[in-house]
Amino acid sequence: AALFTILLCIPILFTPVAQAIEDPEIQAAAVYLGDPVTGMPLYQKNAEERRYPASTTKIMTALVVLDNVQDLDQKVTVLPEDFNDVPADGSKAGFVPGEEVPVIDLLYGLLLPSGNEAANTLARFVGGSVSGFVEKMNRRATDLGCTDTHFVNPHGLHDDNHYTTAHDLFRITQEAMKNETFATIVNTAQKNLSVTNKVSEHPNGKNLYILTTNQLILSRNSPLFYGYAKGVKTGHTSEAGYCLVAAAEKKNAKLISVMLGTKRPKDEPYPVSFAETKRLFMWAYDNYASKTLVEEGTEIQQVPIRLSAQTDSLMLVAGSDLTATIPKDLTLNDFEKTLSVKQDIVAPITKGDKLGTLTLSLEGVTYGTVDLLALSDVSMSEVLYYAYILENFFSTPLFRVLLVVLILLFTLYITLYIIRIRRKRLRRKQMMRSKYSRMEQYDREQHHKDK
């Protein structure tokens, strides 16, 4: 049977119109706010414009490390070369040359205080060299569908050829947040790292104590703190401006926000990226909600089935919940439902077999797709099966070939039979002529004797 064809809707972009918030315009050069489950955008501004990511680069650095290192407790020695391109006033985690540090601690040092030396140490360890690691970063970006991203280093210090977009950085963060270790690290406000062989070289002779640079999660006493925030990473260079990638979750509705190119007002301790991200999250949760549009097991469609004496139809049900972050005033009835079901369904069918999909969309935006499964077992009738086999055999190319061969053989047989009959008749005539000829000869001889 022919496989079904899935008709997918092409997502379009939402232009947010804030109602509860006075000023919906986000003060950033580029923004992308999306649902990490579906990838659907809720708000964006210059999201496909190439921008410098600064230390938000380290999200990809951490993702590549976690892709390639199984034992996060494995120790790596920090080398002097890991500080070669790290400026004195650049952000550092506090590791020192010769220190033997577990990979997990290097990741904390990479993502909380944004340690540039931690980025180089991890890159050298995983990639064999920093350049080898950067190749892995760019391959991973390509695999994630990032079409306007190119990395030159693992830390994000400025380079004209080191760039991404708000949308691409959303894709990278969306993938990274699927990793539980990454999600835990970036949602950590402060961390005591392991005691190492260089503990005496740390301040006060104690183990390394680090804080996140993300003001959304650092302190509950801060006006920038946002209770639903789940990390992720800050960044800043003079060329990139202030950048912030953040995640949030409220009532099972997850969001990821990317802001690139924000500013820090004069005499203000923090850039506007934190307040603007918090405001954007609040706007989104005021206007959107996570809703289960289709529940697992919901009966969707009755479809015909052949080759069963038991029944001639089968109910298809949703194979899983279909949950999406959607405008609060929408219900299932507002969505366009596209059913794509396998053609010519035949028994036997086992309960749970996938036989199609259901896609929900609205005004060109696809909100999700759910598999359609068989509700029950359907047995096959042997009589109907063999009739089906026979019916299909007569329509196959093999049957047509055999039929042509049989016709040719029959034609050949008839031709040979006719030739044989004609030869027999010819021989009979020749024999009769020969007999008559002998009789005439005999009669002439007798007549001659009588004379």
C-alpha cells in the first residue's frame, strides 16, 4: 500500500501586540522569543540579522563538550597556553596553570562567571586543539539548521568572522537545554567547586567559589530577579553590546529568549538586557499559555480497513498529548486540522500501529503534529487474504508477462499443429498420387500383354 503523504503548514511569524504592558518595543538590536518545544516564535525583531554573540558563544561550547565527554568527573590540567588570547580584563573563572580540574567544574566555570580560560581548556581537551574544537562547533551549528552562524573561537571574544543570529542562537540554546546537565548548570546562581591540587593559590587558600553573571537568577533581593527564570548565559563585548540568552518556565509553558545588542545606560549598574528580558517573559505569559490541545488516546477518525471478516472500519486515536504554547483565548475548535492517513489499510492490524498523523495549524502557523494509532487489533480473514492475493496477482506486471508468454506459446502450438496437419495432408496426397500412378502403370502393362 502507498504510504501516506503528510501536509505540513509553513510557520509564519507573530508580530506581538502587548496589551498588559505599556511599551511592547524591546530595547535590543535583535530579539527572538520562542517556545522551545515547538520552536514557534512568539516575538522577534531582526532575528535573522547577523550579530556578534560575545560570551553567549559558550552555550555552543558547553553543548559540544557535553556531546563528546562521557565522564564529567575526568580531570583536565589547565595549561599556560589556555590564557594566551585571554585579555587581562577579560572574564575568567579563576583557574590557574597546572591545576587539575574536573570537566564538570570547568563547565561551571565556563557558564557561571563566563571563564574564557575555561573555554580554551575545554576546547583543547575535547578538540585536541582550539581550532579542532571550533570545527566541531561549526559542524554542530550546521546540524542544528543554523544558516547564519560561524564560530572562530570557543569563548566569544571579538572577531569579525565570529557571528550568529538571534534565531540561530535560539536553536542552539533549544538543543542545549535538552541536556539535563547543561540545564542544571545554567540555572545555578552560585557554586563551590572541587578542591584541587592548586587550592593554596586560590584566594584565602579556599576552593573556588563562583557566581553567575545572570541577574535574573542571582539574588531574590534584586529587582531584576525573575522567579520563573531558568538561566542561561550573558555576554558582552564593545562590538556585540550586551547580550542575554534566558529561559523561563511557568505552568509548564517553557520559553527561551535571545537578546543581542542591548545597552547599559549611563550610571546604571546593569544593562537593559535583564529588565527587557524579564518584561518580555511577563508579556508572553500575559498573552500566551501552554495548553493540551489533544490528549493521548482521544478518538480522532474512523477509517476503512480491508481483509477482515471482523470489521470493515478502524478507529484511530492520538498517540500522545499535543501541547503547545498558544494565545490564551484560543481553543481546539479554532485550529485547522489536517489528517494524513495511510492509504488502503489492510488487516492484520496490531493495536498501537501508526497509521497517520494529525496536524493542528492556524493562519499558516503549525502548532504541532501527533501520531494516529490503531485503537484495537484487527485480525485477517484467510479467505479474503487469498482472494486479495489473487486479485493483486492479476494486476501485477508478472501476471501480464506470464499472460503474454502463454499467448505466445499457445500461438506457437497452434502454428505447429497447423503445419503438422498440412504436412500429413501433403504426404497423403503424395501417397495417393503414387498409388494411382502404379495402378495406371499396371493397367497399361496388362493391356499390352493381352494384345
